[in-house]
Amino acid sequence: MERTREYYLALGYGNPYVWAHHDDAPFQPLRKPLAHCRVALITTAAPYQPDKGDQGPGAPYNAAAKFYQVYSGDTAVDHDLRIAHVAIDRKHTTMEDSGTWFPLPALRRAAAAGRLRLGPRFHAVPTNRSQEHTVGVDAPEILRRCREDAADAAILVPNCPVCHQTVSLVARRLEANGISTIVMGCAKDIVERCGVARFLFSDFPLGNSAGRPRDVDSQEMTLELALALLDTAAEARTTLQSPLRWSESSGWKQDYSNVKLLSAEEIRRRKEEFDRGKEAAKAIREGQAIA
């Protein structure tokens, strides 16, 4: 949170973002054994839109690919969901393997093994800086869809810093309405400040909440840790840190949005890029609202 605050202040945005904060957290124990629970997957990833510019591996931040309304998809088929529209760590990860941010294949395997029952749909929630909109519009809509699917529990997988706050607010709404949740993420301070029932923290670059890229064993282990925590947590605000490491060195942690490592010219360039992104996002948001 502090790194993000300093970054946007350096870009010239003088009104620091106030992150959601709760001392309490709703908590719903599983009502039945996990193997008998219908589990929903909730993501902040966006469907690939070929007409919206580069969204592939190594793509720069692409505001044109954003979405602003909850959508759902069939869990029985594959989906091309991407994360070029959010502020992940683009230096230390390249968005080359969707298994690191959209663990539907791993969940299918877990369901086939009898570990759980997979819900008929996954649900996607917009990364919205407006906490009021997330709490008042998006979270109730996710709850409505989970109820339609008779979900007993939900796994929420965020990507960027604001994504982590968004899914945490959604998780709170689900827990308060009888649906058990587990957040899988990489931004520990944001999730714990918001206050959730269960949190699996992976100390990885943002954009890898579901495991390391091109490492199925890592993704399987990350999901299993999440399922175990969903099944066994005895109280709210339970955090488990994955034992997996991103690399032998922890130097990668110093780079994300670190203004101390940026030249004045680079800060100016990023501000111009961010302003263009805001304009593009505004146009999309207004267009979707009209539609």
C-alpha cells in the first residue's frame, strides 16, 4: 500500500488512495464436507478482445481491455482470460500462463478427483477503485449469481493491488450471507487491512496468485493449500503463507512501482501513459453504462 501511495504521488496525483479497512471479518464455516461443497471461482481477469490491442505475454498496461460489469462463464469449457488490463508486476512475470491467475483447469482436476464439486459457472468482478460501487453493486451481483448456482463456497483470485481489495470486499459480502470463501493472493497488506475470513498468501509478483507460470506442480500445490485452509480454518482473519518461493533471491520485491528506481523522464512517461489509460477507461465505462 505504501509503495503504491508513493508511486501515484510521484506521478502527480496528490490525493492518496484510502484503502478499505475493517477490524472485523464475517466468517462462515463450511456447512458440509468440502467434497460435497459446490465451489465457485471468482476472478478479476478479462476476456480476450482481439480489437483492443496487445493483451498477450509481455503486453504493457492496456486500459482498453478493461471491463466494468460482472460477467460469468461456463466452467465446463476453456476460456481465454487475460490480465493486461490491470497493474501486475510486468518486470518479473510475463502473463504467459493463465494457470497462474485463472485456476479453472486445476479446479476441474480437483473436482474430478473428488476433492470438491465445481460450480457450473465462474464469475468475474471488475477491478473498481470505487469501494462504494464494489460494495453496493458488484458484490451483491456476485452474491446473486453464486446463489443461483447454489454455491457453498467461493475461491477468489485477484491480480493487481486494487483487485485484491475488490475481491476482499466481495468475499466479505459472501461470508456475511452464508457462503464460505478463500482469497488466494499476493498483496498481503491490502487483503488483511480489508479483513477477510481466509487468505492464502503467495509471496510472488502480482499476477501469480494461483502459482508459478509453466509450473503445474506449483499451481496444484497452491490450490490444495487454499482448499485445505477453506476446509479447516476455525476463525475469521486466518492467513496461511505458501511455503513456495518465487526465486532464490528476494530482490524482485524491490522493483514494483518503486519511484526510487525511476528517473524523472520515466516518471513523466508513465504519467502520460496513465493519463491516456484513464481516458480510454472512461470511454469504455461510459459506453458500457449506456449499453
